[in-house]
Amino acid sequence: MKRIFLVDDHPMLREGLSRLIENKSGCQICGESETASDALDAIPAAAPDIVLMDISLPDKSGLELIKDLQARFPELRILVFSMHDEMLYAERVMRAGAKGYLMKGESTEKLIEAIDCVLSGGLYLSRRVCDHVLNSMSKNRSPGKAGPQSLTDRELEIFELIGRGRTNAQIAAQLHISPKTVDAHRTNMRTKLSLPDSASLMREAVLWVELAAAN
């Protein structure tokens, strides 16, 4: 029986996923955690075949957790199950080392299909994302038209926190970096997104967060 480890900061969601997966897939839930640090501590003893995880975690970016897990356990399969727009995050999590991406809200059948696909050694992305990746490879982006997809993983993380109303000091504390580093990232983001000032950056970030929540 295949073993699955859950990483999500919502206890009720983990409980629901545990019941659903064990009833529908024949897999066993071997452990769970709500933070990245707890997951890194618990996964060695749990010995899962696959980690099913969100990328919004309270103590650390899920992208960083994926990279940490791949560095420690290169054979471990990781499937991301998140509310964040797959068009923006799927390619990033795959580059970090995950083997699939599924948005919360998809059907139970899609979740079981994704788990089976990743466990069998495949990669799982929706047709929408596959088409988007192929299209982006065949087109050159117009200068000055870059969107959030042009940001690095860290910049995107900060961009989202700005959109959620976090101050520089709060962002620095949450990400364990200095306020000066946050300032440097903000400057880089304004340049990449062709925005004239910090107020414009905040408006863009707030709008992006609102649109992501609506999808």
C-alpha cells in the first residue's frame, strides 16, 4: 500500500483529505503536518511514497519546502494541491522539483487521478497549463508587458504579501530576511513590471491577490 504524507495548515482540510484518500485510492496516510519545519522533521520517519502539499504555509514558502525536500530526498514524489492559480504557480513548482499541480476545487476523481499519475512516475498538469506552457514557448513576450510570471520565486512571494497588506517589517519577519532586502526586491519588481512607484506596486499586488481569490 502506497503511503501519503499531507502538508496543509488547515486541520479540517487534512482530516477530509485523509478520509477521502483512504476511502477512494487505497493509499494510506502515514503522517501530516501544518508547517514546513514540522514536515521536514516528520517525513524521514513517516517514509512516504508521495507528499501532497499546499504552497501556502505559515512558516515558509511551499516552493522552498519543495526544494528542501528534493535536496534531502531526491526520489520523493511531490504533488502540490493548492488554491493558487495554476497558470502562475504550476511551472514554478515543477521547476522546484514537484511532479504535479492540482487546484483545490477540482473533483475527487481528478485528485485521485493526479495521485495515481505521480505515484506511477508520471507528471500531472491540467490540459489548460500544458497548453499555456506550449504557447509561451512559441511566443516572444513584448518588452514592457511583463506580468507577475516574470518575477522570481522570492519576488512573487513578496508580491503576494504586499497584496495582502503586509508592511516591509512584517514581510521581513515572516521570510526571515532584512527590511533592506525587502526594499531591494520591491525595487526589482517595480523595474520588471514597469511600475513608477511603490503605490503602483501595491495597487498591482492587491489587484492580483483579489483576482487570484476570485478564480
